Amino acid sequence: MMLNMKKIVLDCLGGDNGLPAMVGGALVALKQNPELQLVMVGDASVIKPQVEQFGDRVEIIDTKVNIAMDEHPTTAIRTKTDSSLVLGLEQLKTRDDCGAFVSAGSTGAVLTGGFMKIGRIPGVSRPALCPVMPTLIEGQEFMLLDAGANMDCTAVQLVQFAVMADAYKKAMGMEQPRVALLNVGTEETKGNEVVKTAHAMLIKLHNAGIINFVGNVEPDQVFKGSVDVVVADGFWGNVLLKTSEGMAKFVFKSLKSIIKSSFSAKIGALFLGRKLKKFKAEKMDKTNATIFLGLKKSVVKMHGNADARKVTSALQYAMTVVDLDLHQRIEQAIAKVETLLGENA
Amino acid sequence: MMLNMKKIVLDCLGGDNGLPAMVGGALVALKQNPELQLVMVGDASVIKPQVEQFGDRVEIIDTKVNIAMDEHPTTAIRTKTDSSLVLGLEQLKTRDDCGAFVSAGSTGAVLTGGFMKIGRIPGVSRPALCPVMPTLIEGQEFMLLDAGANMDCTAVQLVQFAVMADAYKKAMGMEQPRVALLNVGTEETKGNEVVKTAHAMLIKLHNAGIINFVGNVEPDQVFKGSVDVVVADGFWGNVLLKTSEGMAKFVFKSLKSIIKSSFSAKIGALFLGRKLKKFKAEKMDKTNATIFLGLKKSVVKMHGNADARKVTSALQYAMTVVDLDLHQRIEQAIAKVETLLGENA
């Protein structure tokens, strides 16, 4: 039991399901993890009666102000200074005993808020949104970055994404993370100009023994489990993320309508049902808790539609990253690479 | 019966399955379509005995030389002048009675060959690879372009893709094709610089009544059936295409292993089996026959692994495009837009 673990700040108002989901998920996480301490930001009159059982493991910051999903991120962060998102990020920023912030608020607002309130690690050009994606190999996932925070990335920014993800994976205990670059072909001559330049830089880092760069990976190969990190510009990364969501839904909805339309298929579905649900819940929800790498402290974004179960799992994820010293590790890794690329570029 | 339909040139050596698949697929297409006339390019000693029954509906250009899947496209097209791909494209280029060319050869070689041998329609900056993708709505598909032929597209090139696809869909009988721009959000302020500029230009064309531009579409929405054309840079388009292939495979392989691992799931699969196979064959093979828009004559690319059944369906697809006067329609549409963008850009 890590009794000195830093506290996790939970935005209890963000997301489609609001307080009931956030508080419900927090209660389960608190019960399952005796070392977990929370700073819950939201309506105290609702939260307090439910968390009294946990004594001083739970602190409450009282507010009823939420940033809605469709508000303009920068304007909302600037003007709604008493919102749960802004108040929560300020806790994370100013308090040494807080180590991570978790929210189901709009991606834009969480990113902008993290960027403006927490700030970048020195040397980091652009923080990146880093969802975890499933693969065919049991227990193996890959991290995709950037998945949509940054448009028009330069080659150096792509290389920084690779370095940040490598530092993260190593902090999580992986020895030689296999880092790949998203491209339309495996040969180094393939792709657009940015990706070709980034490829050459990553080869340098690989040859210098800094990163285990395994080369280009095509989008249809990422789910095979042969790479641990997939580096992309936020535009392509977002296309990958959303296409995979869209195609998964397409297949499941098509299966549903096949089952509905046929009696024998209905019987088949009865036998398959629970297994299918388990598969969807376990494999397809991988992207629920997404870390934003490159900030001075850990900001974790949940799906907007996160329910209590997903809130619990996002808090468990936050517990795994909260004491990893990601800030120091990434700062050092970026500095090391800057020297090398500066000398050789 | 359209007895004056132009002939279709079939590359009988390209692809993973070679002559047996190409000839097998051609035989079925010839039987099913009395108006179909073919120029078959490949080993005459194998082809001739099988097609004699069709008399002068089939012409053979004899060659045993194939361009392999891994050859460098430009070099192969330049040096292998007696290959089935080059000989076939030359038939298409030089003969007025030939209207389309169909090949399962490597995408790079077919694209490069089409570009070098057939040439672009006047005014077209970059021809585009245009696969057809499935949607949840029965009988409805969308065309994706560019799906990988062109990297680092400009906004004007994206607009040209929209115009070409619009002309194609109208030629196919659709009155107001819904043309969308692939983007990471629906708002016009979203995306990278190229996509924002293209968005503004497409709005102009929409307001001028030239194109039914329905705005940005996110990659998870394309399969819903609410758009007929999705415009993208070849890099993002290829990411969309390959991610959807990869995710579909991921889901099907995962289902397979669920079924393998459980007795009750196996029983379920027995009942569902045929329906599932039908779904995969009908919905997931949509991208088999892919037209290359912007060339002076129609070039159709099949999947490298096309079997006889897919060859038949690709020939049927070629029959639907062969007499559409795509060249004239696209040339006129591009010229019209050039004037408008020239005046207003």
C-alpha cells in the first residue's frame, strides 16, 4: 500500500453523465483502493453525504458551474474561473500533494485547460493526446499520439511525441518499447514530406540507442500487436482513432441487424451474447482513459459518455501514472534528443 | 443490350492469383453479359483455348511478362514495355474501341502506368484513387478520394477531387451527390490549414450551385450513409481506408477467437455462420474495384488478392463506367470551377 501516493483531482461535473457517474465511479474506486485519496470538484451538497464514510481521504471543492461540451474551449477556460474544470486544474497546479487530474469534460476544454493552467514541460513543443488502443494479442495495447490535439505538426514535433511516449512506456516498466511512425507504406521513401523527415530523425535516435524505432507502420497493421507506440500528426492520428471507432460501430451495428432479421441468427446470438458483450466492454473501451503527455502534471481525459464503471477504471489508470515522475523523465529525454538532433540535423 | 459498348482491356497477369483468377472471372462475366467484349492481355497459350467459345468478342494480346507486386513502379513501367500492364494500357490509350482497363497489379504500378501512359484530363492537377466504401444504409455507399495516390495535396487539389467525384456520381445518375470534406471536427474552424482553405473554397462552389457540399465529416461518421463522397488528401484518405480494413479484421479475428474458445459460442456461430459470411462478402468487399479518376480513359484497380468472383464483379463495374464520357464531364466541370475559383479566390 502506497500511503504517500499523491492525491487525484476528479472533475465531478464534466461529461454527459455528470455527478451520478463521477461520484458513483469514485465510490467504487475508493472502496477498492485503500491508498486512493481524492479531491472531488463539484456540488458539495450532493457529494458530501456519499463520501463521508471515507473521512479525510476525500476533500471536496464546492462548485455547481460546469463547462458544457459545446462551449468554446479558450473562452470557457478564461471566463468560467469557478467551473469544476478550472478549479480542479488549479488544485493540480498549485498543490504539491496533488499528482493527477481526471475529467470527462469536452476534449477541447480539457486540452486547452491543461495547456493554459498546468503548462508544458520545458523543451516540449506540443503536448499530445495519447489514447490506448487494443490489439489482437491478449494484454497488449498500443499508445497512439497525437490523437487530435495538434494540427500541422512538424517533423521535430513528431519526434518529440516518440520521445515522450518512449519515456512514458519506460516509466511504466517496459524495457524497449517498439516505437513506430504512422505511414501509408513501410518503405522510408513512402509518405508525405513531414513523415519522411521525421523518419530520418527517428532512425538517428535509433542508431544512437535512444529509442527502439521499428520504422513505419501502416494503419491496417497497428491492431496486430507488433508495436507499442504509434506516432502521428494530430490530424492523421485523429483519423485513425475515429475511423477505428466508426468501423467497429459499423461492424457491430451490421451484426445486430443481421441478428434481428433472421431467426436462426437470433438463436446464435443467444449463445454468443455474453461473450460478445464482454469483448466489447474489455477490448473496445481501451481508449476511455487518455493521458495528455507533455504537461508538467498528469491530466487524464475520459470519454464524454463515461459511466460510473469507466470513471472507476480511469481513476485506477490515474493511480498508475500519478507517482511515475513523468515530468522529470520526459524533460530529461527531450533535452537529450535536442542535443543529438541539434548536432546531427 | 448495348452492342456498341467499348471494349474492356483486362490485365490477365497482375495480382496475387494471376491467370486462373483473371481468366476464370472473365469467363463468368462474358457468359453473364452478352454485350461485353474483352481485350485480354496475357499468356495466349493458356487464355485462347478457354475463350474460343466467345468468338470475336475476345481479343488476346500475347505476353508472359508480368510486373511483380514489389517492383519499383516507375522503373517497371519504363523498362518492362512488354509487360501485360504496359501493353494493356497502350491498347487503352491508342484504340478508340477500348474504353477501360482493369488490373489487379500493384497499386503503385497501375497508378504510375495510368498516369504515364493514359495521361491526365486537361486541367486536372492530380488523378485520384477512388475506392467505394460501405455504409450502414442498405444499397448506399460512399466514394473516398484520394485514397493514397497523392501526398501533400493542396487545397485546390482537394477541391478538384470534390469536383471529379461530383461529376462521376452525376454521370452515374445521382442528382445531388452529398460531397463532404474529411476533417477532425464538423466546425469550419477545425482541422489543419489545407483542410480549412479547401473548406472555404467548397463553400463558394456550394453557394454557386455547382456542388452540393455538405461540410466537414468526421471519420467515425462516414459509415453512417449520410454522405456520398468523402474528399481527403491521399495520406489521410489512405489512413481512413487502411484503418477501416484493419479494424474490421480486428473485430472479425477477435470474434473468431471468442468462438473458438467457448462451446456455447461455437453453437452460436453455427447458427450465425452463413449470415456472417454473406455480410463479409457483400459489405466488406466494397473496395475491390477502385477507379482512378482524372485520367483520359478509365483505369480500374482491383485488390491484389482478387479471386475469380472479384474479377467478374470488377468487370461488371468497368461496364458501368466504360461509356459514361467521364473524360468530357470531368474536363468541363474542372474548367467551370477554375473560372469560379480564379475569379473569387
